[in-house]
Amino acid sequence: MSEEKENTITEQDLHTSPLLGFVVEKDSALKNYLVEYVGTKFDKEEVTVEMIVDILAHEFPDFMVAVAEENFLRGYKTGLDDAYGTNNTENESQTE
């Protein structure tokens, strides 16, 4: 029973990406600008990816919507390709 509780994850854990918690390194001019800007807004020296996403969503929502739409469409297309690819493979093996 205790093993089952250890393997159980919460809904919040399921929908939280560990990538959002990474501290961003300033290894390009754009990253340097973003880290400085976001660090000033949050009054923090270490800026995470999640902090940058929050600021972009608040101050540049048009950009975030475009990224989200593109991500959704690519995921949807991949899902359709996978579904039809699976069906085509099954149909080909049945006709042979």
C-alpha cells in the first residue's frame, strides 16, 4: 500500500514541466536581455524559464498565443499522422 502512494502523482505534478524550473543561463544577447528584464520585474537574480513565460504571457500575449497555436497544430497533426499511419499499416498487412 505504501508503495502505491509513493508512485502516485498529483494532478499538479502531471501538468507541471520540470523544464520550467531551470535557471536560464545568459549565453546569448537575447537571453541576457530577457534574464535582465525578467529579473528586474521579479526582483530576482536567478531567473527560471517559468518566470520568462509568465512575463511574456502578461506583456506579450500575442507571441504566446502564436506559439501555443503552432504547438497545438503540430501536436494535432502528429496525432493524426500516428492514427492514420497505424491504420494504414494494419490495412496493408491484412491485404497481403
